[in-house]
Amino acid sequence: MLKALRFSGWPLLAGVLIALLIIQRYPQWVGLPSLDVNLQQAPQTTSVQQGPVSYADAVTTAAPSVVNLYTTKVINKPNHPLFEDPQFRRFFGDNSPKQKRMESSLGSGVIMSPEGYLLTNNHVTSGADQIVVALKDGRETLARVIGSDPETDLAVLKIDLKNLPSITVGRSDNIRIGDVALAIGNPFGVGQTVTMGIISATGRNQLGLNNYEDFIQTDAAINPGNSGGALVDANGNLTGINTAIFSKSGGSQGIGFAIPVKLAMEVMKSIIEHGQVIRGWLGIEVQPLTQELAESFGLSGRPGIVVAGIFRDGPAQKAGLQLGDVILAIDGEPAGDGRRSMNQVARIKPTDKVTIQVMRNGKEIKLTAEIGLRPPPAPAPVKEKEEE
């Protein structure tokens, strides 16, 4: 027996060791998970890919179409604090003499057509009594406001000059995160300036800047005075209108926002043709469907928005929508986000009809509503600034 073990033991031990080595090297053969880390190796190439060493051609193409805007506003200011004294007003009334004071601000704009139509931000021109447009070639002229849209913070201006250099319009729906972006404008009034970055994100919304938000985010430096300027691609084609920055200090911190040129063109054409932006309207106020509300409605896991307010005699009321209804879908599009759903309605032509899928008292019903024309927003009261 011992003699048999002596002759057969070594082969058995060798076989066990070989088996262990095989299991360690190929664990998947015996049903164990593989310990190998599969890395994707870049192919070996003989040439190194390099980007352009200059964007001067793109700037040469786009920069002449970007203008500086100087707006002025006349405000009334009392001559002296004495005129505000109640005893003084008792004798002289409210007809105290006033002096006029000029306030100026800076911004940028983009020449969109040879006919002289310009795009800029509404907050650049809002309340201005005079708008001076300074072109890169040294010419200056006064602009008139064709129309504005506070809900997207866009304004359309018109100037009357010959041989205007209009910008080439790109396609903002084709841009990709990582694409090169050039911001052209007049920051801090130092003169036309170009900064470079990339497209950091697209479709940014819920920022609380505008009612209709679909921003391009970029890290190209955007500073005060850049508002209304151009965001262009590496070929000098317009992709957006610079409009805002996220900053705690007032300067650029690498987070800037631009209105996509596709949206800007739609707004501009509507203002030129109709004097205002034509938007669809349901006449409702909505709130998110929280988890607690979803459970109470028996809608756990389903998207929806809750009707929190209904305008009297609006399209929604006429269609039979009620407070507390949960809108599940509009024309087949799931209504999981209130802002997105209202933007969907805004793109629908007034008088067109839509189907609204609603959950009410645990039952799903379908309503048909005729889209109305969204009324213009009420103008904000103008406040005069007082000197300290």
C-alpha cells in the first residue's frame, strides 16, 4: 500500500497543482468569474492627431457681425432732498422741479441679416430711450426696437446701414458636448473680445432665468457686456446668443449660458412677422407630482404633473380640466416635467387641438382641448434708481 502511494502520490500532487494553476489562469472554464480586467487599448497610429493652431479664420468670419450696444435711459431725480420734506410739499404741492439724469449700459448684439435685423438680449435694451450700435468697422448708428420677448430674454433691433456684414447661422441642434465654442462680445466695455472654451452641456433648464429655457452651457469666458453677443463654432457659424453667467463674484467662473440659435431664429421670425411671439397656451398652472402625491393618487412609478390652477374661460377650463387632475400625457408625450410640457404646448399653433390624458379620482380619462394664444406677460413696474 505504501509502495503504491509512493509511486502514485507524486503524479496526483502534480495533477492537483496543475489544476490549480489552470483554474487561476482560466477560472471561467470551471464557472468561476474571470479575474482579468479587460481594458480597451487605443490602436497604435503613426501620426498624432492635432487640433488647429488658430481660430483666426473663424473669428475673421464672425467678428464683423457682432456689434457693441450702448443704451441710454433718462430718469427723473429730485433736485434736493428738501423737495421731499412734507412741510415743503404742503406749500408747493407735488409739482417740485425735477432734473433729468442719463444712465447708460453696455451690451452686445449680432447682425442677423443684410437688411439690418439684429438679435440681442431683452435685458440689454429693456427701458432704453436710445440704443447706439457700434460696428467693428467703426460705423455707428441708432437702432429701433422691432419687438422683444421677455420670456426668452430676446429682442430684435433694426438698423439702416448699407453693406452690413451678417453672420452665418449654424445648427444648434447638431452641437455636441466637447465642441469648441468661441464667445464674441464687449465685456466691461473694453471693446470687442473673443474667448474660447467648449460646449459644457446642452438643454439646460430650470435655472430660474427665463420662462422658456433651453440653454447651451459653455466655459468660454462670458462677462458683463457680453450679453447679446455671439457664441460661434470653430468655423465661425452662430450657434447661440450669449445671455447669462453663473457667478458669485460678478465675473466669469466658467459657467455661461447661451440661447440656441434655433430658438432665437424662431423668436426673431415671429417678432418680425407678427410683432410678438406666437405661443400656444392651455391656461393652467401645474406642480410636480411628488412621491407622496403619486402614492395618494395610486400612480407610483408613473410620470405626471398636477393641475394646481386654472385660468377662467381658458382653453383648459373649456376642455373640462379640473383642479387636482393629474396630467399623464399631452398628445401622447409623457408629462413628467411641468416646464417641458408647457414648452411643448407653447410650440403648438393656437386653434390646434390636443389630446390630454388625465387621471381623476383613480380613473383615466381623455380630454380634447383647443390651444389658445398665450397672452403677453404683464410688464414689470419701472423703478427709478436713486443716488446715494
